[in-house]
Amino acid sequence: MNHPDTILIVDFGSQVTQLIARRVREAGVYSEIAPFNAAAEAFARTRPAGVILSGGPASVVDADSPRIPDAILHAGVPMLGVCYGQQALTAQLGGTVERGMAGEFGSAFVDVADGCALFDGVWTPGERHRVWMSHGDHVAALAPGFRPVAASAGAPNAVIADDARRIYAMQFHPEVVHTPDGARLIANFARHVCGLTGDWTMAEFRAAKIADIRAQVREGRVICGLSGGVDSAVAAVLIHEAIGEQLTCVFVDHGLLRAGEAEQVVGLFRGHYNIPLVHVDAATLFMNGLAGITDPELKRKFIGKTFIDVFEDEARKIGGAGFLAQGTLYPDVIESVSFTGGPSVTIKSHHNVGGLPERMDMKLVEPLRELFKDEVRVLGRELGLPDAFVGRHPFPGPGLAIRIPGEVTRERCEILRRADAIYLEEIRTAGLYDAIWQAFAVLLPVRSVGVMGDARTYESVLALRAVTSTDGMTAEAFEFPGGFLARVTTRIVNEVRGVSRVTYDYTSKPPGTIEWE
Ligand code: XMP
């Protein structure tokens, strides 16, 4: 896909590089990330209007530290250096960087000393602003052409500017929410410094992608495996808009979905969009195969493999296809920089339907591979998918199987499904659904004694989990308002036979994971 107005982000391995890309896109400008040692090629390919140099764990004081490729440094395009990016710019353009006696980590304040294009309409000289710092080294002597425009206690050159060359750099991280004005500084770089208009919209993306899909597929046939999740559904609807009946969707229903989910997918695709859909009810096959499996990884492996087998059978039945569509997202394809054992590049490849394209000799159609999760939701709404579908919490591919520690049986799936439905219904009624990243119940392989009426019960324990998160990589337990958990517990124990006790899981990630298995 051709993006004439791109900002290229050169990744030096910061944990938060992706946030820079998001802030740029929020400013209505398309952005791509390239690891520093593949940045020269990406620069030549994208011909960006500006470059942002990320932070990173290395020290420019070290001889073998990563560098900005010369082809980028001397190209004359506007640049914004962030933290390590600032230090690399300084060192490579003739200034000096020193190892600090004491670094700054966490919240700090900068005093604005002078105006510059980055600050337009955001910061004024004489003001003091909160920023988020995380650095050991600092810029000791500026490279020729630069002037300091803001200072902090630990970094006299907290922000530096070279207006003639349109190069700006800052010691703090503007991309994190702890720098309250950071997003506006990044937007200023994109618009005022690089001169971009900020008109990259989902409507434009949709139109451009449709053209791309038509050009790639031509008269070919595409098969799309639906998982019940948002990503594959959005990919399918977009592809259908591009090529209509050349697309067939295959929904492998493994019987491990939440209450009402399969009906929702079928209703949406057949009823609402009239997209050709093969609905395979494979619950018996999956349930029989899961008998006796208790190890979480073995469950995942069995489900993944069986999914592919069933999908492959169905694909053959409908006469095969040259293309396989997947809802792969940008975070799955970003090449990540790793500094363990020296700078190296590892490519995270994620296949929703692992191994299938090679096995069936199919080419991939991945229309979402440039988007972040929240952008997929925006695209889904743009395509007319209902809010209730697009805004759904993430759900793992292996489904309820990894929320039933121990052996998975039809009966235990049913108990969990009913309890989970009550929990989610109460969350929706309380208006809390959108404040939570993921909420679900887990049916534990533990039994506990209870009394109901005059009788003693001895049934399973259920754990409730709800977390907040921005990307699923870290998570905090959600704090429900007083009385909520008691209400849900009472309903579940009263209404779901097979559950005698309910607990709430307060573990954050790390050290825990979001799922129990
Ligand atoms: P964890 O449990 O690793 O989960 O903290 C992070 C996010 O990933 C989801 N998850 C999965 N998704 N297949 C998937 O498609 C899986 O095997 C799987 N395991 C975890 C989880 O629901 C959470 O959103």
C-alpha cells in the first residue's frame, strides 16, 4: 500500500516505540516502524516526510552502540529524536553525550526557555511542564546548529532545536501518557515541522485497501477462517466489500465459544452482510479429542491442529482457493529489536491459522497488517459492524478450554458458559464493559462445600477475572464498585448448578498472566 505522507520511526529498542506510531497516527498521519538496522531500506521504500528516532536501552557512549544510518541522517528530512534518539543525533552530528552521575527516571519537570515549531500552541517560554524521563546518559555539548529550548533539573538540554535543518530532539518521552502534552508535541512535529496535513483517515484506508485487495486477488478465490473474534470478522467484511462472492468464510465452531457467540457470527455474516459462510459444527470432534488432556500447552496444540484439519477439509470441499485471508495485526508483524547477545532483529510472525498457507499452497491476504487493535475497531465501525460486536473483549483462540484448568468436558463448558454469561451481563448492566479490557470466569478443578436449603452441596469453585490493559502485555486487576462482586456471586451460585463458591482474582500481569492457562 502506498502512503505518500508517511513518518518513519526508527526503532532503537525502546519498550514504548509502538506508542510513537500510535501518537503519529492519532495526529492523522500514517507511520511505520523499522528497526535501526533495517531503517535505511525502509527509508528508501517509504520516502517519508519525516523521521522519528526512538529511545532504546543502549548507550551511545559505547563504541558498538546502534547508529542512525547515514542515508537518513544526511537526507535533509525533518527529524525528531527521543531519548536515545536525541543522544544518537547529538553524537553523530558533532556534539557530546556523557554518562550521567545520576539519571532521571519517572516524572520530571521541564522549564521552557525558548519557542520553536514543536511548541507552537502547546508550550510558551517561561512555563513549567510535567514530562516522563527515563535516561542515564545526557547531552553535554550540543552539536553545531542546535540551541536548547527547554531544560530539566537533570538535563539542561532536555529539548533542543535546529530550525534550519528542521531537527528537534528531547530527552523525555513524549509518547507516554505520563507526558500530558506529549501527543500534541508529536502532532506539531508531524504537521508544523514535516508539513503534513493529517488527513490519514479510516475512510481513506478503507478505500485504498479495497483497491489493494482487488489488485492482489484479481479473479482469484479467497477463503477466510472466522474465529468469532473482531479481527477476522473485520478482515472478512473488508475483503467482501472488495471482491464480493469471490470470498468464502469458514467458521470452525469448536464448541468452546461463549454463550450466544456462534449465533452472533452466523447472524452477522449470513443475515446482515450476506457473505457466503460455511458453518462447521465441530464441537463433538473437539470435545472427544480433548478428553483426558489436562496440560495447557497440549490443549492449545490439539485445538490449533484440529482447527487446521477441519478448515483444510472444508476448503477442499468448496473447491480450494488461491488465497487465505487472515486478521493479522501490526503488532504481530513489527520486527522487534533485541539487544540480547548484541543488536539483532527477530521477526515475530503470528499466524492465526498457523502453517496452513504453506500446506495448502495459498497466498496470504492480510488487510489489517498495518493496523493496531483500536484502529481495527474504528475500521469495523466504518464498515458498519455493530458496536456490540466491534467493541467485544479479546477472546483467546482456544476459547473456554484454557479457562477450565484440568480436563475439558461438555458439562464443564456448559457450567462455565452460563456463569460467564451472568458475569458479563452484570458488567454490561453496570455500564462497566468498556472500562475493562477483558472479563471472564474460570472454572477451577477444586470443589467446595456449600449449603443450599437444608442440603449440603459439594460443587466447583469459580474464579472471576477482570483486567484493565492497553495491549494485553501488562494488566491490572479491575476494581469493581462496592457490592458488585457480591451481587454477581449470589446470582451465579443461585442460578448455575455446579458452582458452590466464587472468588475474585486480583493478580496483575506480571507476575500473573491474564488467562489462567
Ligand atoms: P496472557 O494470558 O498471556 O494473555 O496474559 C494475553 C492476551 O492473549 C490472549 N491469549 C490468547 N489468544 N490464543 C489466542 O488467540 C491463545 O492461545 C491465547 N492465550 C492467551 C488472552 O486472552 C489475552 O487477551
